Amino acid sequence: MIGIGLEGSANKLGVGIMLHPDDGGPAQVLANIRHTYNPPPGEGFLPKDTAQHHRAWVVKLVKQALKEAKLSVDDVDCICYTKGPGMGAPLQSVAIAARMLSILWGKELVGVNHCVGHIEMGRMITGATNPVVLYVSGGNTQVIAYNSQRYRIFGETLDIAVGNCLDRFARTLRIPNDPAPGYNIEQLAKKGKRLVDIPYAVKGMDCSFSGILAHIESLAASLGLDGASGKDFDDDADQPEEAVEVDASGDAKLTRADLCFSLQETVFAMLVEITERAMAHVGSKDVLIVGGVGCNERLQEMMGTMARDRGGHVFATDERFCIDNGIMIAQAGLLAYKTGFRTPLEESTCTQRYRTDDVFVSWRD
């Protein structure tokens, strides 16, 4: 079976084509095309602008994906699209595109939960069988484990997602959004040398990031590092290699790199804590990190240290598969399609709120 997947829940529009061989062999990625809407430094992406970007690019990406996969429309068995969760206007644009293709091509639709798409893509690429899943992205933060044909949520954010926390701090510092604000935060954090004491907000199995963000934004403003002048961040000028500027007390002044380093270390330690607690509860030694923030090498390193101490392993993917993409939608959609799941045209809606544990995982025992 061959499925084409359309993803557009946020600022990334992805089109992917996945093949599931008839002989039961491993799934194959035939095409993985993505285009990102990047606003100027210091700004976030608005739903209407993001939706306009998706509408402008979706036909081009579908044609490009079919060409890269060397397929025709007749080869495609189903059209999978992101039903939710995500931003309303971008989701709607992609759902309309999926319905259009369904009508034009005469193919059946499969609505896919975005979060489940990340999980199934991570499982396929890494080969992890039944790990505890840490799902971290710009819109979601969840610790998940599978049981009785549901992905059960053991812990999650109580306010904003960890990726949103990092992205918004990047906007505060006027760090460029290209290729991604979180990636630029990660690179800057590697230059940080001083760990600043900021709030640590773990509440049982859940986390809270809004207070941490408010605190570090206030700290950046007090140090004059918040880009209030409107001048864009200059990476080369931020952290001189030799002489370090000192304040009146003789202490070295904090830099943007120090703040990024401190923010990462704190929020990632919180995520490691709640993930380890879930692993202990379900008796699992392995953890799979999925979602856009899952690309962060420091998070992978910290989680790997914890997993090895428990005699287990950490599984993660690179930016091709952990950042929002179309093939993860095609993969999860094909798994459901093969068990008989279909989304009728009149029910091919989208929703901003679609819980991971609402999905009946019919393809797993």
C-alpha cells in the first residue's frame, strides 16, 4: 500500500509518501518534502499568515513529492491528513487540500492525530518496540506509554509547551527564526558558561513552563539582553572569545548564551525527571523522544544518561523525522487504513484539540 501524507498543523507544510510492502517487509519512505514559513526575528507566526503560506505551497509540494517518489496518482491508495491538534487556520487549509485531492483523484481519506503520527514515525525509524515516549514540540509536551490499544498520557504541561517556551524566549532575544528558533537557542546554549538559578516547576507528573519563561524574560530585560532596542541578535558579537565584560562588582556579566544554556538545562532536567518517573511506573527501561524539540542534542544526551543508569536506551531521530513532516502522517494513516479505518468526506474535519489518548490504536495488540 502507498499513502500520501499532508501535515500542516503549525508553520511547517509537509508532504510525504510512504510505502508498506505487500510481503509485510519494512515500510519505506519514498518522498519527504517540507517547506517552512519563517517570520522576521522577534515575531511569531500568525495563523492567517501560516494558512496563506500552506495554501500557496501545497500543490507545488504534492507534485514535487510524486515526482521524487516516481509515482503517478493511480499508484496512491489513500490520502492521509492531519486532523489535529494544531493551529486552526493552517489545519483547515491542509484539510481542504486533502479533500480536494480526494475528490479529484477518487481516493479515500484518513484523518490522523498529529501526536500519534510523531509516535509511529519514531517507532518505525528507531525500531523501538514499547518504550515510554517523551513527546516535546512547539505545541505539545507529554509523557506517554502504550496500554490496551491507547497511548496513555502519564504527564504533560499545565500551560505552554516546552518548545513554545524556547521559541518565545528566542523572540525575546530577537534570535532569527531560520531555520528554527529552538535550533538557534540550542547552538547559542553551547557557548554558555554560567548556570543561572531559575525556577524549577515539576508538579507531580506534570510540568509548568510559563513562570520559567516570565522569569528569564524579566532577567534578560534587566540585563539589557532582550532586544528591546529592536536590533536583531548578532551571534558573533554576543560572546567574545577573549576578554569578558565585567560589571561593577567585578563579576563577569551574563550573556545571552548563558541565559539560553540555563533555560535549556532547567527545562530539560524537568522533562528527564517526569520521564524517569513514568518509566519506573510502567517498568520500562527505554525511552523514545519525538517531536521537534526531540532533535535537541543536549536533551538526547541528558535523557541518554538517565536511561543508561536504568540499564536502558534512549531512541531519537534527526530533523528529517522529528520535526513536523508529511511521512509521519502517511505512516500513521497507513497503519490505520490497513485495519479498515476510513474518514468519510463529510466527516473530514479538523480540530485544534485532539487528545493523544482519544485515538483507538487498532493496529497494535
